[in-house]
Amino acid sequence: MALRALDARRRRGHQIALFTAWHVAAFERIDRLPELAPLLERLYGRADEDQDADEQIAAARAIVAAFGGRER
């Protein structure tokens, strides 16, 4: 694997560990656990079908900009 890919993988693992630790600490203080589906949605993000057209265009523009391209 390339170094960037390894770094991205390590960072993602760290993000998931922080997400988990924060929620474990928060859940220790409550009487009733929240629903799991919304928490997983926040962790993994929304599916493309949940995005409206403006959100999809904004995401595409961000990807183009990240790769140094220009809009036409």
C-alpha cells in the first residue's frame, strides 16, 4: 500500500476509536440507550440516495477541486 493509503487507514481507525470511546463514556451516564441506526448513520455517513441534487453537485465540485481540476 502507498504511504498515503496507510496514513488514511490509520487516521480512519483513530477516528472510529475516538467515536467509540466518546459514545461509551456518554452512554455510561444515561438510563436508556438511544436508537442504534442514527448513530451508525453518523459514523458511516448518509447513502447517496439521501442526498438531494445540490448536495451531490457540491460533493462533486469538492472532489474536482481536491484533485486540482477546474469546473467547466
